[in-house]
Amino acid sequence: MAKFVSPIAISFALAVVTLAGCASQAPKKAAAAQPAPKAASSGSTAFPAVYEDWAKVGYRLDWSGYPFPTAPSTKILTATAFADVFVIQNKSSEVATLDIGTGERRWAATLANPLTKFVGITRDPFDASRIIVSSESEAYVLAAPTGTLLAREQYSRVVDTRPLMEGNLAVFGTSTGEVLAHLMGRNVKAWGFQSTGAINSNLVKFAEGNIGAVSQSGDVMFLTPRGQMIGRARILAGLATDPVTDGNLLFVAGMDQSVWCFAPSGTLVWRYRTSHPLRTQPTVQNGILYVAVPGQGLTALEAASGKVLWTAEGQMGTMICTRKGRAIVWDEQAKTISSVDPENGGVIERISVPHVVRMFTDGPENPNLYAVSEESVVGKFIPRD
């Protein structure tokens, strides 16, 4: 493993930061940015991968990265792959970035105390040099090249979901059942829409920019970017997963033993009943909704109609992408990655990845895969020719 360079205290500029021409609140507290050690690509400390196995599902290891070398066993909260950096956050409120090309750690910053709850990482849609890391109470705006804290903005409510960016609005679901839009750069609430039941499943955005939200009481809402309702519906219980969209329709895998499909008007398009509550994250891609049904297996439904196309008996997990047309399925419980035939659900290859705890991708088709080990080592896997 590369040697870790001791943290160096630096000062952060107190400035009025603009977003889309608007002023932002000045920082209250500086984050502790640290210089980056070199990434290792081989040896006993490299990502624990059996190269022949990964080749079976169409991938090979490109590099191993070490975002948290002084705390390798810290649990990972979330990560996001951007075009230039892989941003990862652990449950101790530390954020680090790895260079996409080399895996070298660029910087790390501790944003708050370890008890602070964080909900998501996004990029400023107007300025790619700014990364927004959201806790349940405020936004930390960081400089992408250096990790410098540029601004902090307070939300008017405690938020529970990953920020959905629509222009300079960051839209969240809250524990009080409100869909909340925060105006970035002005540090004010833009609008709110009150529903029934807590909203702690991530929101979705449709092709036209409209927003879909589902509460734990089963309230399904469709809103414009200005918070105006355009449709409403109900399901029979809450959900343990996030709703998904193909850009036109909303798909919900519920605890009420049903998969639901709604149009943004609130009209029910179809409903698929199952024999168990649904707890595994569904995915929709290329007109197919993939959902794992306990006791049944991974099931492919025609997105437009709900028609069952096939069932992969015994195969559970989330379809995370396609590779050369085949569905790549990550089963977090079984610690396996499978390559599944999209025509009939046949499992073509299945490999065991016992050391992987989290999986991320940078796209839906033939993407790079980012696997995180139990020791917080990141392995970037790229498609094989």
C-alpha cells in the first residue's frame, strides 16, 4: 500500500459564492483537506479480485484506490462516479476523491462529526468544479479539484433523501412528508409540497423535468419543478426501495407485495402482484423492468404493459447495468455477480465476490464498475474487449 501523507491544515476562503448568478452563504467551518498518496495497482494490498472470474462477466481490474488509508475498516455510506473523479463518503463524515484515470487519491475532507447523517452527493449542474455533499440539515459545497469548502447552506427542514437537482433547485423528501425544494446559491426554501407519511425513498425525475415521490403511507405524487401537482395516486403500503423511471413512467416495488406502474397524471398503467413484500432495488432499462421477487427470482417485466417476459429462478439481486446486451446482476446478500441472458433469464456466468460490500457504475450500458471491498479499497473494473 502506498504511504499515507499526514494531514496538513489549510485555510478556506470565506467568500460569497454564486450559483447561477446568485450569492451563497459563506462557510462556517473549514473541512480538513489532505494531500493524496499514490494509488497501488498490484501486490497484497490491491483490490482482492480473481481476474479469471471477472473476465467471465466481461471485466478486468484497471486500478486499486485507497480513499481512507488511515481508517480502512470504516463503513462506506455512498459513492458517485463522475467523468473525472470517483467521490466516496464513509460513515465517519469523511469524503474523498479518486482520479478516474489512475485511482490516485486527490484529496479527503472531514465535513462534520461522525454522528451526522448524510444523504447524498451530486455535482453543481451549472458549475462542474463544485461538488455538493448533503447532510440531513445542510449542503456542503466543495471545490472538486482541491476539496476546499466553498459554502454551507442550511435546509429549512430535515431531509431524508438524495438531492434531486433541477436547475439550481435541490429537491428532497423529508421525514415530515414534505417534498422540499431548496434554492442553491440563495440559501432559501423555494417551495414545499406536503403529503402524508415520511418520504425517505429517493425522488425521481421525468424527461420533462417533472418530479415523482412516494411516501411511506403510500402517497404517490407527481409535481412540476415549481412544486405544482400534476397527478396523484396511492399504493397500499410503503416501500423499502427507491422508485425508478424510464423517463415517462414511474415504477414502484412496494411492501404491499405489488409492483406498480403509474403515468405522471397519476393514472395506474398496470399492477403486478407478488407473494412477498419487495425489498430489493428494481431497475428499468431498454423497456424492461427488472425486479427480484422472493421465492420466485429475478423477474423481467415489459415496462409498458407489466407482462412477464421471464423469471430467473433462484437468481436474486439488482440489475446494475448491461454488458454486450447481457444483464449484469449484483446480489449483495449472496456476494455474487451474474451475467444474465436478457432474452430468457438464463444465467450465463456467476462469480463469487466475497470481499465486495458495495458496487457502483458510471452508466447503464457497458459502463465501468467500481467495487468497494470490506477494507474500503476501491477497484475500478473496465470492460474487456
